[in-house]
Amino acid sequence: MKAAAIDGRSVAARVRERVRAAVAERVRAGLPRPGLATVLVGDDPASAIYVRRKQEACAEVGIAAFDHRLPADAGEERVAATLDALNADARVHGVLLQLPLPDGLDAAALIDRIDPAKDVDGLTTVSQGRLVTGRPGLRPCTPRGVIELLDAYGVDLTGAEAVVVGRSELVGRPLAQLLLERNATVTVCHSRTRELARVTARADVLCVAAGVPRLIGADYVKPGAVVIDVGIHRLPEGLVGDVDFDAVAARARLVTPVPGGVGPMTVAMLLDNTLRAAEAATAKAAP
Ligand code: NAD
């Protein structure tokens, strides 16, 4: 069997188009244009590129972008004051604190400073609690992107054996929750899991967010499985994921390539979360 590659670029383009149309419709109806504020602390070049891409993506779909930059030595109080001001600004529906933060800043405390109604990264304690308890709220972008890809390819999650490799707050844990919400039978693996290949080979849907280049080879995959690779690594030979694409493609039914799989979904879901936050603000409901 030769797996089909999941085309994340085209699914992401459809999400962005859906958001663009909904934003245009809101504005036509006289409702406030959705707004996203990014907060970048310090001068990490990779973070600056990510922020610029998010700003450009907003512009393409008609979301107003507010760009806030602070020096690496700004100090916790100044960052907190910036977040407080954005929480209070009615033009801003989403507040994104770009991570990682420079040393010396308490990331967890600053993330929790963000109003959960504007928490478009879904990382505040309140948003995570809402996810775990199944209450409405903003969900983290990359895990939402994975679910969107599975839906776009008609993968039935109800009752499916889903295995998630990785338990980070950003990806693995929230993804496991979203799969559970969709009635999959979910197993979460991590660095202390014994006989990883034996566990992953059970999966109908295998999602990998371990941060280890080409960790998952053919032996880890059940024939006919759907494999989602969240990992991204810049190696001398180019970008690779946590999955050995060629080996796994010979066994799986569907597999995401790197690049062009999960990657494009993250920013698309950020735009969608910003739209949701704006819609919830209009309806005065939880996002
Ligand atoms: P992380 O380092 O915070 O977490 C990695 C997790 O994998 C941990 O829970 C760890 O226990 C587990 N793990 C590590 N080695 C393992 C092994 N050998 N076997 C089993 N489990 C193992 O990483 P993260 O933030 O979750 O990111 C994971 C990967 O996804 C990274 O490559 C990152 O660059 C990528 N990423 C991509 C996107 C995107 O938009 N595509 C977004 C976020 C992260």
C-alpha cells in the first residue's frame, strides 16, 4: 500500500477562505472587525518571523492586526501591563503572547494574565480547564488543526484507537482531549513509555508530537493507519518531521508530509480562533 499525503496547504487555504468570508460578512453587517494583538518580547529571530507571518495572515483575511514589541529586558510588570491594556481594548478580540519568552519572565503567570475570552492560543489555565471539562472555550491552534485535517479527509474518530505520542501542554495533551471529545479511544505516550512501537502499532489514528526527528518508522505503524506528524526539524538535508515519511507512507493509508501537513494549519486555526472570539464577544457568550 502507498499512503496518500494529506495536503495541509489546501485544507488551511480553505479554512482561511472561510474566515475571510465570515469576516467580510461581519463587517458588511456593521459588526466590529475581528482584531488580533501579538506581543513579542525580545528579539529572537525565529519568533519575529512567526509573528510577522501571523500579522500577514491576519491582513489577508481582513482581521485587524496590532503589533506590540517589548525589549528583552522589559520586565514582568511591563509585559503584564501590556497584556492588561489589550484585555481592556475593545478592538482586540485575540491576544497572543509569542513564546518562548526571554529568561527571567514567568511565562505561566503572564499567559494567565490574558483574558480567557481573548486567549486565542488556548493556553491559559482557564482555557485548559474548559477543554478538560468539555466546556465551551478557545482550543489550542495546532491540536485544532490536526482535528480539522482529520475531518477534511473524512477520518471517522468515533470508537477509533487514537494514539498520541507526546504530552506537552501545547500539543500532546490538548490533542488527546480533543480526540477524546470526538469519542476516540485515546492513549497518550511519552518519553517514559515502554515499548513505544507496540503501543503505536495499535493506532488507527497515530498523532506524533515528540520533537524527535524521524522517531516513527514503519514498524510503529499499523497497516492502513492514518498518521499525523506534528514535528518540525530543520536538518542539514531540509525540513523533516517526527515521522519517517517514506517508510511510513509504504504502510499507512494517509500521512501528513513535512512541510505541507500540520504546519500550515496552525496559523489558519489562529485566524479561526480570533474570528470565534470576536463572534463570542458580539454574542456576549463564551467563545
Ligand atoms: P515538547 O518537547 O514540549 O514535548 C515533547 C513530548 O514528546 C514530551 O511530552 C515527551 O515526553 C515526548 N517524547 C519525547 N521523546 C519521546 C520519545 N522518544 N518517545 C515518546 N515520547 C517522547 O514538544 P512540543 O511543543 O509538543 O512539540 C513537538 C514537536 O512538534 C516539535 O518538533 C515542535 O517543533 C513541533 N510543533 C509543531 C507545530 C506546528 O505548527 N506544526 C506546533 C507546535 C510544535
